[in-house]
Amino acid sequence: AEQAYPQMTTGISNVNTVIYEEITTGARFISFKDTFMKFLPYIWLAVLCAMLIYGFAEYIKMKQKMRDSILLKDNIYQTDKISSPFILGIIKPKIYIPFGLDDDTEKYVLEHERFHLKRFDHIIKSFAYVILCIHWFNPLCWIAFHFMSRDMEMSCDEKVLSNNGKIKKDYSNALLSFVSERHFPTGSPLSFCESGVKKRIKNILSYKKPAVWLSTFAVILIAAITVGCAANPKAPALIEKPAVSSEATYTAGRTIFQSP
């Protein structure tokens, strides 16, 4: 049966038609909006599950490819299936490096990857990916995840350079050699690999060890912003409702619309 809409009569036929069209159009829009809103949670959940499954599947895929790796020492493994070093794992992370690295390059690589582990970047990135899965509809989260991953790599590069600022050229050449013949997929969001090389090399060549006062100021500024964003504003004072007598009466001043 056709949905019944309230009828309004003003005594002017044209006005009656306009009012009726406004009422019916608004009602149809509200009905479509309500239907769409009912499906939104299911769409959000479907994409969330898809991203989590993708991340886990890529992790398992890379674990399977690295199962024939040869233990070099500690948690460092060598394999011929990759052309650039990376870290894989959360609870017991492992460093994978390709065969054939010279002593200096291997030293730089291991120092870089160990600094990732020292800062628990592998845990932070996994946690950030889960947050990204939950907020997949927010483009700012995708941008933040991208820049976070890039800044993690640059920070480790700078840590290596801070110990020896004379290796900029050799370190840059090592990065270029890792990506010149890449034949291993690097799409897993739960691993670290050599990415954003062009930007990183520019950062390496222009790197200057920051002054102590600048680092201290940056830490204080970040702490202040964090505290400011985490604090809750003072709740406004509640206005007490006046006491209403049980004998109080109310009168309607004007009737706007009455449903039939």
C-alpha cells in the first residue's frame, strides 16, 4: 500500500501542492538515509575484517618464504630470496638480510635494524596498523600511517649517521643497491623494509646532528601538546531545574501540526 502522508489545506491549491511535495520528498529522503545508516556498521566491519585478514595473510606469506633462511647469529638470518634487509615478527622479531653484503654495508644495516628493535618499532607499527584498520574511512589515518613508517626509517638512518657522519655516501650507495634489483614484495604492513629511498637519501645527504637544546625543546613541546590534548575541559556548571508544583498547569499557545 502507498504510504500515507499528512494532508494540509491552506485554501490555496498551489500552496497545498508545494507543501505536500516538500513533506513527501523529505519523508523519502529520511527513509533512504535511515536505510543507508543501517548498513554502515556492516560496511565498516567488512572492511575492518578484510584489512586485518590481509595484514595477517601477508605476514604468514612472508614467514613461509623465509622458512629456509640460514641463521647467521643471534636473531639475524640470511637468504637469497630478498634483495633488501627487513624485520619480520612481533614477539620474537628476526632480521633478514640478503647474501653477499660487504662488511661495512652489513654493519650499517644491522645497526639500522637493531635500532628499530631497540625502540620497539615493530610493536608500534603493528599497533598503528590495527588503529588504521579501525579508522580505515579516515584519510588522515592513512596519511599518518604513511608518514609514521617513513619517519621511523629516517630516524634509524639518522641514528646510524650520528655515530659516524663520514659514511653518508657509502650509506646512500647501500640503500640504492637494495632497491636496484628488488624482487621481493614489500606490501606487508607488519614488516620493515627499505622504502621511500629517494626521500631518505636526500635526508641522509643533508643530515646534521641536531643540537642538544633543540632536541630538549622538541621533547618538552611534544609533552606539552600531549598533556594539553589529553586533558578534559572543565565541565560547565549544571543549571538546577526550578521546582515544579504538582498543581502547576500548562497551556499550549499554538498548534503547529496535528497528525490525523
